[in-house]
Amino acid sequence: MYYVYVLENGANRYIGRTNNLRKRVREHNAGQNFSTKSPNNWKLIYYEAHLNFDDAKRREGYFKTSVGRRSLNRMLSSYNSMSGSFGTRSSTAGKAGGSFTEVGRLARVKQKTAKT
């Protein structure tokens, strides 16, 4: 399984991909990634699971475009109303101070709407 994820730290957001989401979030918060080295309180706000590496890579690339950011803002509209949208490019990261359970719920809702 490959994950595309969005982290947020204040006004900064980071979009990335991995095959081990929990480990990768810990690495970001431990300062082991140059792009998210400081400060170290990144929160996972969104993720998607993909069976294929190429699909995850393509989706990550899409989210890093202006159209993809707008799409992500629409998907996270209720969260953005609490924290502000990220249409500007201050960073490539995201915000949804939630647990894996909350974010997983968002991903399941997205999957259901995509099927209909």
C-alpha cells in the first residue's frame, strides 16, 4: 500500500508519499526530512491509500499543482473553514490536527463519493 498524505504545521503544509505512513509522520516530526525539519509539530490532516506506486506518485504530483491544491481545498473544505485554506504556496504541506482515525474517515468518505 502506498500513501499520499498532507501534513500541516501552522500556515505551512507538506504533501508527500510513502509506503509506511505512521513511520513517515514520525520521521517528519523528528526532523529527519529536510523540507519539514523545523518546527517539529507536523499534523497529519489528510491521506489517500493506493495499491500502485505509480498511482500514488501521480496523485502526489497532481496535489502539488495549482488545480490539485484547489481540489484538495474543496475536499477539506470543512477543515479549511477552521484553519484557513492553502491556495498560496508558502510550503507544500497541509493541516487537520486529527488522529489517523479522523483522517481515515475523511479518506473513506472520499472513496465513497468517488464511486458514486
